[in-house]
Amino acid sequence: MPSGEDFRSIALSLPEAEERETWGHPTFRVRERIFAILATDGGSVSLKATKEAQAALIGSDPEIFSMPAYVGVHGWVGVDLRRVDGEELRELVTEAWLMTAPKRLTRDFDG
């Protein structure tokens, strides 16, 4: 069961990832583009995803995955950090980063 700090460590380990507070929440960016938003209580995170991935994740386990407010209509997925497997979280964060980072940066990434 990963914590908000575990999530933060995963997100910031990705190339050129940085944390910045926006809208009162910690946001995680690569070259100014947001790929994740941590809830202020550290219990959940919203991650960039495709609408197909969002539907599959929510359908597979609605106790863990949800459609977050505001960004859910764009395919983002909410993740309950108290219930998600740590390795699955790492994969989802990496995928969100890959969708957001410039192609030149992702070509050199070996994750």
C-alpha cells in the first residue's frame, strides 16, 4: 500500500519531473505539462491516461480506480493510494509521464 510520499518519490524519479503547487494541490509536471495531481490529504492521485485505459481500470476495480472531478472527462483516472498495488502504481505513473513528456525525452527513457 503506497503512501503519498511513495507516489511523490516515483513521480519525481522520472526524467525532468518536477513538483509544483497548483489549485492548492501538488502537481507533477514534465516540461511544464501536468501528468499527475496528488490530493492534499495524500490518499489519492489523479493520473493522465487515455479514455480507453480509464474505462478499463475503472471497470477492473472501481474500489481502487475512479473518474476524478474536472479532468476525468479527458481520460484521467483517480487512484486510491490506500488500495493500489505499488508496482501497478509505478506503471501507471510512468505511463502518465510517457504520455506527457516530449518524444525526444521519451526516446531516451529506459523505464
